[in-house]
Amino acid sequence: MSSGRAWHQHERAVARLVASASAIPAGEPVRLAKQTSNLFRPRQAVHTPGLDVAGLTGVIEVDAVSLTAEVQGMCTYEDLVDATLAHGLVPLVVPQLRTITLGGAVTGLGIESTCFRSGLPHESVLEMDVLTGAGEVVTCAPGDDLFDTFPNSYGSLGYATRLRIALERVPTYVALRHVRFDDATRLATTIAEIVATGEHDGERVDGLDGVAFSPDEHYLTLARWSDRPDGATPSDYAGQQVFFRSLQERETDLLTIHDYLWRWDTDWFWCSGAFGAQHPLLRRVWPRHLRRSDVYHRLLGLDRRFSVADRWDRWAGRPMRERVIQDVEVPVGRLPDFLAWFDAEVGMRPVWLCPLVSTGTRDGSRWRTYPLEPGETYVNVGFWGTVHVGDDAPEGPLNRAIEQKVHELGGHKSLYSEAFYERVTFDALYDGANLAAVKRRYDPDSRLTTLYDKAVRKR
């Protein structure tokens, strides 16, 4: 498709979006009419028509000279990567699940193994258009109040319709080293050293993440972009092999850049095991094109809708489960403290580890709605599962304890999943005063649900 035609189609899609916003009756919630979601917090059912985003799911233009792309807000990273890889380019950060959208990653925070050197997805956005609660499309850039408050606002300020993002060149392959650590202190020290130097044992590190399997078994996966396979055959973890298990089974590996970007998606990290997709016999008959995170997410939705696991637990006489699905950021120096506490109080393994360094706003300040200290190394700890806790499971005792501990350690918690903060604490952690001020400017009639109502009150 020619660039001119793509821009014309984009303009028509934005016009339909604005018209659909105007058609939503006053007083009714304004939400996206979107088929997929990577959120893990329940919401009240909405029966009014949503925003028409059907024409906002693609890439408008890739500029291989300026290393930029013009992308529609509802474009998934799967489609975005397909478009940019054709030019030997990728976004600076590609979140690990295929159906995360670019707009979703920017307003909701995305993360992956390049975050230790490239920051978070919103930090490589050069300009964006946002449909505000006032029904207007506003163009904003770094330094503007809407732009600087947008990350972690989850649609409470509006929805991105177009984003201009920076890209980087990548080769064909990625060489991996899986380095084991027997204690979390040495693990944290090594993370800090790699972030500071960009290398490990004299070898460049382009991507960095890891997995903690037990208190004395942690791995860092060091990724290095490579033009040559060096005689090796790239591994295929979309087939019978499961990626997370390979960390314990081999010290080195080779993937194509495409397969590296989606290495976690095939098995939803390790969560596909809950559906039997990692069993060798079932895996052989499970269609390859259905081994992906959005399929498992739909299966999980059916389980929650019909309370399958809860019914089974009651039949078996087991205590009620609490869903503990969270991603938190803790300063790298406090990572051993958090993991020790987590083992004692929650006991869920494995957990994902992903270092990140925020670059901050244009003037070097913290992003207001997710105030990580610019230049400081944090480690994202991701854990996704259930724990048998008893009758108080609906009150979220473990999730509440996690929130408190992360706060004590100087960290922050992502809001894609359930949150239980009191309003005063929430506003202190996520700069509610600034968020409210910006919202009054761009959503004067309060058409959009507030961040607190979305994240905590499940509205």
C-alpha cells in the first residue's frame, strides 16, 4: 500500500472514531470496542457501543532512513514487527506478547529485555495523536502535559490514534547465553554491572532478562544480536520444545530475531502448562498457530466466567485460590530482599526478571504517573498464578501484602492487573493530583473513567 493511500485511510478511520465517540450518550462510559485484551483485572460490564477502532490497527509508514515508523494506536506488536522487520528494523522495545498494542503499551507500560538500555516503550515515542475525553484529537510530543502524563494512564486521559516511534536496526539472529546464579545477591550485582557496562565477560549484551526458579537457582539470559549463525541451527520453541525449560538445559542457544522477540509468547511464559499445552502428547496435536498467549487468555477467561477451577477446588476440599498476577518494579539493590520475602510469604515460582532503566521525560524528570527515578536500575519481577489462601481470597490478602512490600522497597506496581490501594495511597504513588489536573483539561465533562476507578474499583 502506498504511503499516501495509507495516510488517507488513517484519516478516514480517525473520522469514524471521532464520530463513534460523539454517538455515545452523555453519562455512559467511553470504552474501546476491542476484541482482545491483555488486562487481568475484571471490569463492570458495559452494554453501550464502544469507540470504533476497526480502522486503526495497522502501520501507516516505515521510514528506513530516519529509523522511524508512523503507527496506528491499535496496531499489535505482532503486526508492527512484521512491517518493520521487512526493513531490518524493530521498535526499541517489543513487549513479549504478540497482541499487546502499541497504544496499549504506551498508556499501560510495556517491558522487555531491551529496557535496560532503551527505556520503556513510551520513551521511544516521538509524537502521538490522542483522542481525548472532549472528543478531540490532540497532537502532543515530549514536554507537553498530555504526553508526559499519558504513560500509565490506561485510557483515563484518552486513546492514542497515531504514534511516531523510533526504530533500531537488527540482524537476522540472536545468540543467547544462560548464566546461572545460586544466590540472589550475586544475581543483582551482575545485573547492575551489565547495565553499567553493556557487557558481560567482555561480550556485548543487547538484551537482558532472566528467570528465578527457586531461591538457589536463578538465570540471566544474555542476548547478543548476530549476523552469523556460526554453523548452528536456530532453535524452534514454537514447536515441541518449551523455551523457559531451555534455560536450565543448555548454556547457549541461537534464535532468529523474529523467534527471539516472541520466545515467551508461544507458552505465555510458562502459563500454557495450566492448559496442558506443555505435555508432549497434547502439544503434538495442539495446532501450532494456536500456541500463543491470546488463545490461553481466552481459555483463562472461560475458566473465570464459569469458575471451573473454583468448582474443582470445592469438590476436592481445597482452600479458595487467590489470583496473584502482577508485575512489580523494585530497585536492583533490593531485589534479593523482595525475592526472599516473596518466597516466604507467597511461595510462587518461577518468576520472570527483567531489568529496566527509565530515561525520564525530555527534561530528565520522572514520568508523573509512574515515577521511576530516571537513570536508576530497577528489576521487573513478574509472577502469574494462583495460591490457595482460604475464604478471604476475594479480599486479596497476598496482593495487598505485595503492594505494601513493593512500596516499602521503593518500587512501583504496574496496573494491568488487580490493585487494592486506598485512594490516598494510590494518589501518592501515581501522582493523582497531576493526573486529575491534566484530565480536567482534556476531559472537562469526565467522559473517561478515572485511573483509580479503572485500576481499583474495576469500573
